[in-house]
Amino acid sequence: MAKKDYYEVLGVPKGATRDEIKKAYRKLAIMFHPDKNAGNKEAEEKFKEATEAYEVLSDDTKRQTYDQFGFAGVDGMGAGAHDYSTVFRDFEDIFGDFSGIFDSFFGGQGSRSRRGPQGASHQRGSDLRYNLDISFKDAVFGTKVEIAYNRNNSCSTCGGSGAASGTGRKTCSTCGGTGQVRRNSGFFSIASPCPTCRGEGFILENPCTSCAGTGVNRKKQKIKVTIPAGIETGKRISIPSQGDAGPNGGEPGDLYVFINVRPHEYFERNGEDLYCLIPISFTQAALGAEIHVKTLDEKKVRMKIPSGTQNGKVLRLRGEGVPYLHNSSKRGDLYVKIQVLVPERLSSKQKKLLEELAAISDETENPTPVKLSSIN
């Protein structure tokens, strides 16, 4: 059977870059890999065909010769001989983004651990999450909160080694201490974690009874967390090395405290600004007045109400808002929305005075509509 053009096999143009060639081959290799298509001869042939094409086109010298002389130019240069050890000399570079897919075929794991001189893996401990509810006022001005949570601590009995006192580890006889076993898969060898030692490379002679050989114990821990002024719901505080301890003496993970701010009865927040609603009387709105507004930090701040203030008017108190998260010396503003209260019951004297006011104010029974945009 006549061979197909290598560019046609990979589905790339003649001017394709090396990255485009690698990407095209990776797609075909995943699609037609023998482990994914067990017993499918057609898929196996397509896999061989794609691999042969990649072997030539990924090598600048072979590609140049192939472009000039075709198949005749690359005969005897490895093409067609299926030298897969050359093609897969950098397996992870070719399949790096798809390691999870190949792991599912080969029973492997997508991550590695760091091994110490005794062969023990020193994995970093898990990061932990703590959800913390705080008051509106504490979020605005900051506070310190003590929290309690469970974490894995390094076992004090064995020092995190997992081995009982006076005993140690012995090299795994299955993998010879490498933590991996290899098996042939189609045309190349695939490594997967050793099932006997679970990828550790060693077996404990006598596991520690305090931690059952894990090297860690689950305990409740209490720590104080500093809540910075100006924090908002959804923000998180990172506390290094307060997560789970790593197995076999590995470094601990981090603790992330996620903040949820409870709403306030009277104040609302928008960025660094605060908003509240203050009721005033009809006469205060009409004649003007000076009132005291109680701020979030319970100060009483004087605020002038201009005469003729309308219902819904918003007045500003500068610097009485939320401290900036990374610059607590700077604060936003407090916006006060005015609510003019209309009395529901009037004394006879009040009613008479208002009737006199209405008479001299030339009030009409048929007011002219105004534009919505003109309403405060």
C-alpha cells in the first residue's frame, strides 16, 4: 500500500510550525492509542502512521530531506522503522496537557512527590478553608477573631516518619525503591505508581501506633486571625503553614479564611462609602435645621439640613465611610438619604396653621407634572 504524505497524515500544511506539528500528532496519538483501542488493528495502524510522520516532521534535518526528496530521501534515516524510543524521548513534553487522560489509561497519577534520601516522599500538606462570619462593623473597622478548626499535625511520637520507635523503612521489593513500576504499552514503556508501596518507594517495617503509619494526627487547633479594616464578603485571608502537615515530614499547607459579612440594620456599603436613611420632620425640611447623625463608629456628627430639603435628598459627610483595605488612614464618605416625615395626626392648632400656610402659598388642586429626572 502506498504511503500517505506525512503532512496529510497529521493534517497540517507544509509550512506548519513545530508546535502545530506536535499539537496535531498529540491529538491523533490520543485518538488512536492502542490502549484506548484494544484489538482495533485499524487504530493501531493509524497510530503507527501518525508516529512515523511525527518522527520525520519533528526533526528539522529529516523534514528538510523529506521536503526535497520525498519518501526516498528519508529511507534509512529511521522513518518507517518505528524508532519509538526516539519519538517518546520527551513523552511529557508531547502529552503534558493530557497527562490526566493517559493516567486513566495506565493507572498512573498526574503529580509527583519529592523524595528524600531515604526514599520517603515529602509531599506538601493540603491547604484548608475556613468560612468566617463577621459583623458589618468588624468588617469596616477590623478586629481579631479566634477560630478553631481541625488539621493534620505531624505525629509527635514518630516525628512524622510514620515508623515506630527503633524501626525504620525498608526498600519496596516490588519497585526497588523507585516508587514506580513499568510495563510495555504498545510501542513504549509506561511508568505507573507502585501498587505495593503506593508510589513511596519504601515500606514501613513497623508502623507507628499513634498515627497508624501516616505520620500525622488529626487535632483541633485554635489561632487568632487579624481581620483588616475595610474587608468585604468574598475576600480571603491567607495564613501560611497553618494547613495540614505533609506526610513523612513534608511542609504544611496554608489556611485560607473566607470572609462573609453579616448585613447591618441601618447601614449599607458600596465600596468604601456608607449609606444610611435619616428621618426629619416636615418643619425641619421646610425651614432647615442642624441635626446630629450617629455614624457607624457611634460618633455624633453635626449635619446641616438646608431649608427646602426634599424627601429623598442625599447629603454627604466626608471621611465617615469605610477605611481603604490597604490604606486605613484613608476613608470613604457617609451618604445620608433624607426621609421627610409627614405627620399622620394633627392637633387643631397644627391643622389651622397648615391651612393658613396653604392659603398663602397659592397651592393648586391641579399641579403640573414635572420630569422624573428633576426629582432628587
